[in-house]
Amino acid sequence: MADAERRAAVLVVDDEQEMCDLLVDFLGRAGYEAEGARGGSEGLEKVRNGDFDVVVTDLRMRDGDGMELLQGVKADRPDLPVIIVTAFGSIDRAIEAMKAGAFYFVTKPFKMREMEALVAKAVEQRRLVQENRRLRREVGDRFGIQQLIGRSKAMREVFRLVELVADSMSNVLILGDSGTGKELVARAVHFGGRRAHGPFVPVNCSAIPEGLLESELFGHTRGAFTGAYTARRGLFAEASGGTLFLDEIGDLGMALQAKLLRVLQDREVRPVGSSKSAPVDCRIIAATHRDLKTAVREGTFREDLYYRLSVIPIRLPSLAERVEDIPMLVDHFLKSFAGRTSTEPRRLTPRAMDALMRRPWEGNVRELENIVERLVVLTNGDVIDEDDLPALGPGEANGTPWPAGGPLPPLREVERRYILHVLAETGGNKERAARILGINRRTLYRQRERWADRGEP
Ligand SMILES: Nc1ncnc2c1ncn2[C@@H]1O[C@H](COP(=O)(O)OP(=O)(O)OP(=O)(O)O)[C@@H](O)[C@H]1O
Ligand SMILES: [Mg+2]
């Protein structure tokens, strides 16, 4: 790191010339880039125009005192550490300075060694803070909205919503079929928002047995139940200052739905076995592939919870609704697999790309990603052609819009899948799709609106 090689710069502010020179001289010999300023206003001026790593300032000065300088520094360069030097009599003011964000205070007279150690500590802390910020920025790039590929109208609407909600603290509900990118969007909302520096804690509500989920979410005291040998903080507590991502919320049992609702209403959690509640300080993002509105109508999902969670709903389109994004996605995956194996990315012939665009995508982006990975692993040479594509599964190949051997779906589901299938076949061309389906375009639109109302893609 270039920064580590550069000598750390210290600004010494003191209106007593002699004291100022002495410190500048000493720190210079200790290996720092040291510079003096004769009072608070000159000090602040230098801070604003310079690139210092630490400020050492006297507290009582004639021209703009140390307290004012500290406040100015904190307003302008919040992570520039300030060490306050104070006469023995003014400890109270030094404590005040600590409260205002000073790094440390030293009383006069002090030993030069003591000052050197403090400056070194301050430099170290500043480096850590900066390193942390850099890592966070990197993490933001890795998981933020930049990771969401797509230019279709449907995806542009998703981007708009993600940006809109990222900065708010409202609960967000993400709806979409399996593999449409719900978790990716949840991360983009978190890492694009004000709480990006806080933790992102995902929990899959369908993967944890109902009996365990409560203590997992809310925590438990020691001995709260058989096997609870130690107390445990819940995921709500772990997500404090960040985001709790409740994945597959549609699979949450009724009893837990009631408890979750209470937590969201009161904004506090009570660990299992405890009589004390703790405040909740995290944002909730929930996701499900289920049709929650129907679940509400059928009485398997609480309506009040539904409305609490879906303050801002984001519906992810199925891949069939955005076939025009397939080439971009394929490119993205080809590049990312090439990056992993440090090889040149493969290319697809136009014919192969065309075939991918006309496939039914039951498993949406995840299925596309898997197929691209398979192609990269299983084919040799730089170019992938149509013949390299894996054959369609039995149900898909004979054109039935349901998978062979699986449970038989209700008619409306078959209808929905068939419509999506035809949309995929026509490359998302609604006019042609409507003609093939033998319905008019407006009926097709209305049908899709009805799905949207039910939160289905
Ligand atoms: N718009 C997109 N751009 C790039 N990659 C995407 C996009 N959408 C999804 N993916 C990728 O597809 C895979 C599935 O996405 P994700 O896990 O977010 O979907 P999901 O909706 O949560 O699926 P499930 O319902 O199965 O849990 C991931 O590897 C993700 O990186
Ligand atoms: Mg998921």
C-alpha cells in the first residue's frame, strides 16, 4: 500500500512559538512529516488545505482555541484524529473535548515519548478507519446494484425501486419466481443504502425447523429449553445497525407470523426464556416465491403481517419476461467463470445465443447461470455452438409446460407457464405471443396484471 510508505503528516497547533517548534522538531526526528500552526484559525486553514493524518493542538490559545479547532476539524474531516494538549488545571475542558470527538488528551507537562506513542496510535487508528472504508466501498461494488444485470424495461423498473428504497428504512418485500435474483436484489438494497456499513444477515425461513426458528431469530437465555446450555443472541440482534433478510417468508408458520408481527409493531424482541425485551434496530427485507396475496386469502398468511412487510414491494420479472436481457446475462456469466479460472471468456455463436433466448426458463437466471457454467466446463475451444447446448428435459422437450414426473399443477398454473413459455418462444414479443395464444394483446396484458396483483411474475 502506497500510504504505508508515505510518512504520516502531523499538524502541531500552539500559539506558544517555543512549544510548537519543540514538538515539530521532535516529531520530525521521530519520522513524521511535522508542521506547525500558530493558533486555531491558522490550524483549521491548514487542515482544510493540507492532507494531515493527525492534529496535535493546545487547548487554550489566544487566536481560536483548541475546542473551536476540534469542532472545525470534526465538521470538515470527521476521521482526522485530534490530540488535545491541556494544562493541568483544565481537565474539565479536556473531558468536554473528548466528548466532542477528540482522540485523546495529554496534560502538560508531558514526556515527548508519551506524545510520540499517542501520535503513532492515532495514525494507526486512522489507517484502520480508512482501510475499513475502502473495504466497504469494495464490498459495495461487489454486492451492490452494479451486480444486477439487465436493460429490459422490467429490470429498469427494478433498478428504480432499488435506488428509491435503499436510502429509506422502510420494510421491503421482494417477490419473484425461484432464481429471479431476489437475494441479489436484497443485497443491492442493503449495500446501496445508508446502512451498508452494518451487517447483512440472511435467514432462510424454510430451511430452519419451526421449533428452532424462534430462538434463532429472537435469541434465548441459558436454560430456556432443553439443550440451551448457553445464552444466544438472536439474528435480530446480530443484524443490529444493518439488515435482516427474511428469505422464503411465505413458508413461515402461523405461530411465528404472530410473533414476528409483534416484533415489527413494537420494534423490540424478547429472547426465548427472558422477561426483558431489547430494542430492534435493523431494517427488514423479506422475500418469497409464493403468491402471498393468495396465501392471505386462503388464511395461511396473516394479512396484517403482509402489509407490514410489503411497505414497498419489488416484483422481479421472470426471465421469460425479459429475454432481451439474456445475451447480457450470458456475457456476464461467461466473463465471471473465465475470471474464476483465469482464462479468456468463451464466446457463443449467434445461433447458440438465439437458441438460449428461445428456451423456456423454469429456473430463471439461476438456471441460465448453471447452463452457462456447464457449457464452459464441458466444451472445448473458444466458441460454443448450438449443438453444445444441453438437450431439454423430457417435459420441456415435448412441449408440455409442466415438468415430467412432478406433481400435477392446477390449470391456472399451467396456463401461466404456457403463456410464459410462448412469451419466451417469441422472444418476449407480446403481439406475436398473443397471436399464437389466440387471445388479443389486451387480454394478455390484463392476465399479466392479474399475476402482478397477486405478486406473481
Ligand atoms: N439480474 C441479475 N444479474 C446477474 N445475476 C443474476 C441476476 N439475477 C439473478 N442472478 C444470479 O442468479 C442466481 C440466483 O439469484 P438469487 O439467488 O438472487 O435468486 P432467488 O430469487 O433468491 O432464487 P430462489 O428463489 O431460488 O432463492 C444467483 O447466482 C445470482 O447471482
Ligand atoms: Mg433466494
